[in-house]
Amino acid sequence: MNTNKPILLLLFVLFFTSITITGCSKGSQNYNSGIKAYKNGDYETAADEFSKAISQNPDMGDYYLAYGNVLLILENYGEAINIYNQVITDKDSKIVRENNKKAYYGKGIAYYNTNEFEKAISQFDLALSIDELDNMNLDILLYKADTQIASMLYEEAKATLTLAIDIDSNNPDIYYKRARALQELKEYELARKDLDQAISIKPDYYDYYFAKFHLLKEEGQDERAKDVLDRITSIKINNTDDLYNNARANFYLENYDYAMEAFLKSLEEGILEANYYLAKILEVKEDYEGAVAYYEAFFAIPFEDYEITDYNIATAYNQMGYCLLELGYYERALESFNKGLEIGVSSLNQSLLANKIVALESLSDYSKAYEVLNEYIGLYPEDEEAIRELEFIKTRLPEAS
């Protein structure tokens, strides 16, 4: 699941050759038809037209790049890599170097979206090593930083984002991303400074405030964290987005009744993400059936159309699994925990694995529980309670009877 990844459509803004090619070039009619289809959002047709253009004129690098870019949007990453490879050559000319840079960048994005992060970073570095098209460097650096963060290479991500800031010091998202890397490195003061800088540049963007709130909570600075929430709730509500974020702040302030009313109104006005918080509120109120219903509505959201992080999705699977355990639906709970683990959010895997073990024990599947618990202890050997639980499960295995 790639919900936390930059929108691939932006790639076309960066280097999609959107100029039409005159009819004197073989394949130009198909190529131009492909561009038209792309602009209309008909990516399957665009891919078909670009493929036909290549078959008519296999020497046009623009055709391959256009085809590869559409394949990225269609999430056909393996074929996209194959197409980009056909662009790359060791010939030395300005146009070749430019096309190579675009192809390396495209390959990096493809590898990123298949979670082959080491390969992705290598491709981004190859793209950055080419001097031409330096206007692409910022976007390549940001993708590289996202890849490093996904790889938990936080020190490297910090360095990459510092280079990005050198290119564009007025881009709040770069400070926001670097703050995340700094937070993972426990460099809290620097992370706060970056978030403050992001807020100063874009003071009406709520996610920066919530990031600062979570950072302060992690530091144990509860009063300062509350001040951030109070600042959010003091913002005048002018639209549905304001209402939704005001509800989020009140949720964290534990004003659950007020938050629930605001989330319900936000949901009526089309903010589907409100399902997530409505589920959490009902969970707090121990209405587990209601919570599960809202979690399921949350999972029905087309995540690719929303800025919903993998962390929130994995958390929702974990919490829905907990609710299902409370309701005695152990098979469904196990399925929910497994789906959360598939997302691969490292900071949540310990909790998800522990809950998976509980579900397996509740199903009396002690052999599988023993297997997963051994895996868990291998990853988290400091958990003494898990070691004691392993001894208990041994007494429930068939060979112990």
C-alpha cells in the first residue's frame, strides 16, 4: 500500500514532454493522441497510444519517457522500469544526458513504489549526478529523502533535506519532512525549529501544528502540546476543513462529545477521513460495534485520493482488531492485525505482532502463536512479559500434552 507516497501525477509536471510533435515524425499522431488522453485522465488509452508510437519509431526517447511515466501512474512498475532502461544510453550529448536523468528518476520512483528502497536511492543518485535539468534536482532530492525515511535512514534523510533547503528555503514541506527525520533522531529542539519555520511560512496548514503537537507529546511536554491544540481551536471556523481540524484538536483535548458532533458534520459535508476519528471516539466510549462500523467505513475510502498516511491506516487496522477482540470476533481480529502488518509501519509492528499473538491464543491456535511469539522475541528481546508468555504457550502445545 503506497498511500504515503508522493502523487505520481506530479512527475508529469516535472518532465513529461507535453509539446506536440509534428506529423513529419513517425508515430507523432499516436504520441499526440496519447498526450490528449493523458490530459483527459484516460491513462490506459494514453499508454496504448504511446506504445503504438514506439512501435512506429523506436528511436524517439520522448515516446519511451511518456510511456514509462504513464505506466507509473497505472502502477505497472516493472514494465515502467523496462521502458526506462531502453532510454538510458552511454552516448554523450546534451539530449542523451537529459533523457538519462529523466529515466533514472522514473526508475527511482518505480523502485520506491515497490519498496525496493536501496535500488531507488541508487537511481536518484544517478539522476542527481547529471548536471543537466538542474530544475529537477529539488524534486529528486525530496523523493530521495522520502525513500531514506521509509528506509529509516534518518541521518541521511536529514542531509538530503538540508540540500533541498539550500535550493528552496521557502518551501514549508521540506522543513516539515526534515522535522520528521530529526524527531526520529531524537533531535527534538531542531525538529521544533523546523516545524516553527514551516508554520511561519504557511500558517494556515493544520498538519504542521498537529506534527508539533505530537512532537511535544513525545518529548513529554504536555502543557506546550496543549497550547498548540488551543491555538488550533482558536482559529475561526470558516469552512468544512476548519471544522474538521477543529474537531481533531478537540479530540486530542479529549473533548469527545464536541469532537464527535463536529466530525459527524464534517462527514456529512464529505470529509471521509472523519470516520477514523469517529471510530476512535466510540472505542474510547467502549462502543466497539460502532467503532468497528466506522473503521470499516474508513477502509472503504479510496486512499489514493486522500492524504492519509500509512501510519494512520496501520493504526486503524490495529485498533479495529482490538475492538474485534473485545467483541469476541477472533478470526476477524486476526485478519485485521495481519492487514496492519502488511503495510509495514515499523513503529507499529510490535503492537500489531503482540495483538496477533493474542488473537491466535484466543483461537486456541497455540502452535501458530508459539511461532509468531518466537518471531516477536527475536525482534524485541527486551520484552520480559513476552518471554514469560512463551513459557506458558509451551504448556499448550500438542507435544506438551
